[in-house]
Amino acid sequence: MNIIFVNYERNGDFMQNEFYIREGKIVEKSEIEKEIELIRTIIKTREELKAANINFEYAKEDLVDYYTYQIKANQAKLSYLIKVAKSKGIEVDMINDIKFSLLEEGEEAG
């Protein structure tokens, strides 16, 4: 653990002192945790894409450009995430199975 002390100076006067504590190395995630996070990100991106498409249908004036950008960005992100998932051997059916199990967990918790 490192302690970092920072002084801010303006016109010769010390304005603020801050201490930062830097922790040690962050523990790496296991492969399963990384895959679950990837699947959650895919599901979240799909939902964001659906929402952007729905909002685009009702958008007026300047918001049309905004939702067009959102749709394109989410499509590119989803394409990339699916490529990564395929390279790890994760299939769409697995993603849907996990999506439903995550939804069920959320209903039980809520």
C-alpha cells in the first residue's frame, strides 16, 4: 500500500492537501467470471439497442441524430462482443439461457 500526498498551490498559497491511498494489485477475475461479465454486457447492449430503436421511432428534430448515433454505436459494440464471445466458444443459446437465469435470480431477489 502506498500513500501519496498532493499539495495544490495557487499564487504561492497552499489551497488544498489531499491524501490518496493506493491499494495493492487488483485480483484478476477467473475465466468463468470474465465470461459471465461478457454475457451480461452482451445482454445489456442488446437492451440498450432495443431502447434506442424504440426511442428513435418517437424522436423529434435533433433527437433523431442522437438516437441514430446510439443505434450505430450499440450495433458496433454488439458485433464486437459477439465476436469475442464466439472466439471463447460462447454460443447465443448459452447467452439466452444465462439471460433467463439472471432474470429469474433478479425476480427472486426483488
